[in-house]
Amino acid sequence: MWVKQISVFLENKSGRIAEVTKTLSEAGVNIRALAMADTADFGVLRLIVDNTLKAEEALKANGFTVGKTDVVAAEVEDRPGGLHRILTLLHEGHINVEYMYAFVQQSGDNAVMIFRFDQIEKAVALLRQNGVTVIDDDRINQL
Amino acid sequence: MIFDIEFETMPREALESIQLRRLQATLERAYATVPFYRKQFEKAGLKPGDIRSLKDLHQVPFTTKQDLRDNYPFGMFAVPMDNVVRIHASSGTTGQPTVVGYTARDVNTWATLMARSLSAGGATRGDIIHNAYGYGLFTGGLGVHYGAEKLGASVIPVSGGNTKRQIVIMRDFGPTILTATPSYALHLAEVAEEMGVSFRDLKFKYGIFGAEPWSEKMRDEIERKLGLVAVDIYGLSEVIGPGVAIECHEAKKGLHIFEDHFIPEIIDPATGDVLPYGQTGELVFTSVTKEAFPVIRYRTRDISALHAEPCICGRTLVRMDKVSGRTDDMLIIRGVNVFPSQIESVLMEMEGVSPHYQLVVDREGNLDTLTVRVEVDEHVFSDEVKRLQDLERRISKNIKEYLGVSAKVKLVEPKAIARSEGKAIRVIDNRKL
Ligand SMILES: [Zn+2]
């Protein structure tokens, strides 16, 4: 029902993201989506990959601090107001979006967004009730 | 159980009058018999008779480890060798060892203090004590041994080493009290596991651990792995050996100092000023009953603080904090004394924070700045930036609260802090003073 996201702690030094992508490519892991959130000193790199377990092992073996989080991948109609409609739904349902970012591939005609919620089960139920397609771990790997 | 109910629960006023009487006698004797102490008094323009109150002790010069070394081996003895019945020495890892002597009465005093300590740590005369402190020049083994006999318990003088045989003895003899260094206690647990012996099946109830600094985290680990209640014992051969102070097993919060034999002070290591109760600084001891080797305002270089609040165990003796480090590591930042171990305590207390940290001191213009680098491990990591920023803020706030110094906290990647032979380098001082 939801998707596993990997996050990596990085100091704000040049070349650190490249270290992560190099580690993953050497492990034969495909990056499906990637977003960086940073401050002046450090950042958190968030990743959706095709093999979470393998990615986690490879990163840990290379000395990175790795976290795993459940996130939601939802289809967003690729037209003006598509995202706005979803955010309004969530807002009215009193669900906080901690952060979100775009998935690279489309799902048919629709864009895919990754959401991090404070109350994930409630969020998924609300989206489904309102006809929003939520994509699970298996299907996202086929996009 | 309280071994010496009269002295361990004495009202403050009565205790202080005994301390003063014994202090005056000690100063008189040291002045008369030890040339070093006579010179110290003369340097300060003092006579022992000038010390009329406990407060007057503050005027007397300190004694340092170097002073003891300078008088190697027997120069600090206050009695003729005819009256010395025992000699111990501290390990001289750096430079000369320090040599201490005991009269028959000193040995008896020490045994009583150790009986009090074992008792405070949970031992009774019905117990079997597995004593894994080393026997020899080191005071640990014989200190516990004499105390155990004084208490009337059965003592197994197993000493250190030959760990596998120790496990067999533990299994076959069923000791109920373990005395050892905390690191050796954990080693025993490891070896027992390798041998397929579970500490849960042994009969241990209490463990009395000391002779090296150890953290609350280590206490948790020992209690979990050995299935016993672990208390801290403090002492140093220069003062008498183990049995200067002991944690009671009821509170396990600070070590009661046997003040009827030792007067403790906490001083600012930089200025030598005496600090009030509650403040952290260097522990200083004056012995008031020892005959062969009296020490007067001896600077231990151990970092602690004293607390006078009453204890649930009923003892009226002040408590010292677990020793958290050595004065040798002290930094002075904007006039505030900072010990790396204090930062470590702050981090430890905040659940989950990795103990790998480093203090970086810089001088910008005329202002010292302190940056605390903390490695982010999986326990504290979050995919949400605001949680990590919140962690930085909380650490910074706690450091300000406990140490009174502002620090910038910087989260860093694992292994970002340089290690030297496996140990993290705790302090980088970039100030050009
Ligand atoms: Zn107590």
C-alpha cells in the first residue's frame, strides 16, 4: 500500500551526493526518485530505489547513516489544479504533509508524487475515498 | 545495611566537631614529622595552631601527585618504619610510582571503611564475595579482602586473570557478591557466555565496581548482562585505597564519602578556589585519621561535585558525583571551565544521542567559540530535517543549562570524528594563546 523510502544523512560537503549515487550504482541499485533537503550544515537525501534492502546494505557498508521511512506514492492528474485538489483534501482532513517530491516516471497520463505524512494510514484512506490512485511498492517498480 | 550506624548517620554538627578535632591532630603531627608539610606551612606563613575551624583548612597549601613523587619512596611517611606494617604503590604508568604506607591502626581503619563500603553495596556477613580485584601492590585486592573479613563475609581471593577458572569457581562456589573493575566484570560476562555459563543461573545479587571511571550506560550494561545490582566504589591509594566513598545500593546516586576520616573539597582546578556544593571541579581530600601517610589537601585530578541533600539510605554523609573525568582534559572557554566529560554526560542523558562527539575551540577576534560536533547514528537520524535541527537546538540548550557556556552544535556523519587507535579525539583547540 505504501512505498519504502531510504534517507541518508549527509554533511554539506561537495561530492557527498555523488558518493551515494556511486555506491548505489556499484551495488546495481536503480534510483527511481531522489530529493535533497538541506540546511547550511547538513542535508537529508531521500531516495526511492528498485531494491531497498540492497541499497540499505550497500550504503551502511560504506559508512552512511541510513533511515527507512514509509511514504505514499499517489497519482496526480497532469493538468492545472491536479496537485492543488489533493493538498486541499489533505488539509481539510487535518493531515500534515511533512514533505513531498516528484517521481521521475509517469503512471499512464498521470504524474506521480511522493508524500511523507504524519498519519500515513489515515492519509491513504482519505486519498482512496476521494478516488486518488495510490501506488504500492510492487507497482512503482514497474513504472 | 549500615555497618557503622553511629558514624554513618551522625548529625552534621557532631560530625564537623569530630572532623575539626581530628584535622587539628593530623596537621600537628604532619607538621612535626614530615619535612615537606612543615615547609608547606612555612611557605604559607602558617602554624598548625592557626587552623581553628574547618574553613581555615582553605588556607593550607595543596599537595600534588608531583609532591609525592618528589618524596619517593618514603619521604612522606609520618611514622618511623618500625610502625609501618604495609606498603602499597600506585602503578607508575607515567613517571615514578607513588608509595604509601600503613600502620596497624591504618590497616584496621581501612578494613572498617571497606566493611562499611561492602555493606552499603549490599553485602552482609552471610554473603560469599568473589574478589576479582588484583592482589599486590595495587590496593584493590587487599582492600576488599580485609573489608570482607571485617564484615564477616566469606571472601574468595581469586584476584585478576585466569578468567575461565573464575567462571568455574563462580558456578561451583555460588558467590553472591562480585568485586572487580567494571571492565573486567564485562569481560567475565563475555567469557562466561563463550563457556555456555549464564550469569542468570549464578547467585550474584550485588556487584561493587571501581578503580576506573565508568558511565551510567556501562552500569546498565553490567546490570543487564550480569543480572545484579551494580554500585560504584571510589578510592585512591594516596588517600587510603578503595573505601574513600561508596554508592549505597538503595539510591545508586552519588557516592557517600566517609567524612569522619576524609574531608572532601571541590576546587576550581585553574584558580584553586573552593567551590560550593553542587558545582563541578577537582576533588581534594584531607585525611584526618591516617597515621603513616597523612595527606593534606591532596589534589586528585578527578572531576566531581559534592551534594549535601539527605539520602534515602539514611546516611548523613555527603555524596560525590561519579567521577566523570580528569582535570588534565579541562578547557577554559570564555572563563568557564569545561570538561569534555560534562558534554558527554549531557549527550548521554538525552536519549539516543551517540556518544561520539568532539569539542572544537576557536578564537574569533577576542572571543572563544565552542563547537560541539556530534556524529549522527541511526538512533537519532530522521528523514525530517526539522527533527535534526531540533536535536541540535536541544543539545545546545542543555549544554548552556548544565555548563553555562554557549556552544554551536554541528551534526556530522558517522566516523567524521578522527579516531586515534580506536579512541575518538575529543578536543581540538585551535586557539593560539
Ligand atoms: Zn545513600
